[in-house]
Amino acid sequence: MIILPTAYLAPQAWYEAYVAADEVMIEAQESFAKQTFRNRCLIHDAQGHEVSLTVPVLKVEHKQLTRDVQISYQQHWQHQHWMALRSAYGKSPYWDYYADYFAPFYQRETRWLLDLNDGLHDVIVRLLHNKPNEQLARLAHTTTYMQADLEQYWGNGTSILDSLMENGPIE
């Protein structure tokens, strides 16, 4: 079993660990760490420059659990993220096939960061395995704190979307 931290549009190394594991648990009981991939991702724009996208969260109290972190909608982050994704991947080979799977996440509000990350993860896994209509098992969350070795899952930090939009499914 492997324990992974939640991640917004997780890096490719996170997905490599996920695919290689027999069983995966998402650490939901840890204290939320600011300025991490839990609510941020890096993508490459059309010119190859790294772009950082951050999901704003409501003020995090000292030692607030990751499972309790709520998304803030005071800023128009969804529109900004969608425009950045469209700009970065709009001319990539798979954008036209995959955009409609991601659009709902940028059109509706999701209260909890963990739910947003899990929902995006489900879409990514289905598309990576070329099973867009198949229901795959949802991620299980830890019910007690289980420390994960976080650094090994970030790799170079760029989102799996870079590879997915350019190369399509892995099968």
C-alpha cells in the first residue's frame, strides 16, 4: 500500500506512483501545508513556460486537517484556470477530445479541496486508461494520520495534463 498526499492536477510522478501501487490511500488527516501541490499545479503554456495555478482556499487555521480545507470563491480562479488550460493545451492533439471532461470542474463550485482533487483525479485516470465512460474505484482516504514520503511523488512538478494532452492514454 502507498500513501499519497492529495494534489490538484497532480504531477506525473504522483500518477506513476499511483499506477505502480497495489493499493492507494490519500492522506486526508495531515495538517494542511500551504504552498504545496495540494492546491497548486504547474503546467507548461503553449510557449513551454511553466505556469503556476493555485486554487485559493479559505483561511486555514493552525493545524487544520487537509480533509477540512474549503475552497474560496472570492476570486474568479475557475475562469482564470480554464483560460490558462485552454491557452496551454488548446492546440494539443487531445484537447478537443478531453476538454469537456474537465470543463465542469471550472463551471461549478466544489466546497472541499479534497473533493475537487478527487474528482479531477477520477477523470484523469479514466482518460489515461482510455475508459472515459467506465466507473473506476474512488480513492480511499485515510481515517487516521499516516505519514507519506511526499517529495518522491512530485518529480519535476509539472502536471500530468502536459503528458495527457500531448500523448493521450497510456494504453
